[in-house]
Amino acid sequence: MARSFTSRLKKLLSEAECNLERQGKGDHEIWYSPLTERRFVVDNAIKSRHTANAVLKQAGLPKAF
């Protein structure tokens, strides 16, 4: 459980044309999804596949982890 899902998650988001809008507080980033037309938070140290899949759901993408 020590590895981070963040790099693979960000790659999937970028491929789906989601955009990094800005830095949030701490190590969080604010992303925008054109599919759902919503903003969502991505942590830079996601260690849970459930959290990674929840971010994908907010972006309007299917589970990948």
C-alpha cells in the first residue's frame, strides 16, 4: 500500500482532456472535467485505490484501479 496512484491517475485525467486549473491548499490540485463540467480535487499522494476511483468518478470516467 506504499505506492501512490497519483501519477497514473493524472495520466488518465489528461488523456480524457481534463485540465489542471490551479494549485489548491497543501499538496492538492484543482482539476476541471469537460465531461461533467465540474471541478474536483486531486491529492498528490493518493495511496488508496478507492480514492483514485472516486476521483475518476467525479471526472466522469470509469473505474481503473
